[in-house]
Amino acid sequence: MLVDKNKPFYNVTQVSEILQISADRLRTYDEEKLVVPTRQAKGNKRLYSELDVEWLKDVRAIIAKERMNIYSFKLGLNTVIRNMESKYWD
């Protein structure tokens, strides 16, 4: 049986426990658009997919390794994206 890693499954509490971060830190990642969880119609609760969790693990590892903050990470990520766009889509 194949598992759909894009399917929203994990709630805030579960992701916080998996990543060993607070719900507030996870909310910051959401607000900074480092991850865009699915919103349930009922109650507007955030749900995260397996890919979301894997991405956040990678983001946290890079931030820790490079000793950078979220804003520096976003700046670097945006630079990489702009360079890729100009290389592949211009």
C-alpha cells in the first residue's frame, strides 16, 4: 500500500512533538510561510502532511547547522529560488 505523503494528517500537537518544538515556534514557521499547512474547514485547524514534517526537519537542521535565524534562512532560500528562476525559466 502506497502512502500519500502530501495528505494532511498531523495536527499541531503531533508536529510539535515530532520536531520537539513549541506550538508557538511552529506557528512562527507558518506565519513566515516556511510551511503552509492545510486548514480544516471545521474549526480552521492546521494539518500537516508527512512532506511538511520532513521539510521542517530539514529547515531546522540547516538553521541549527548554519547558526542562522528564520529570517536569514528565508533570505537565502529566496536567493536560491531567484537564481533558479533566472537560470531555468527566463
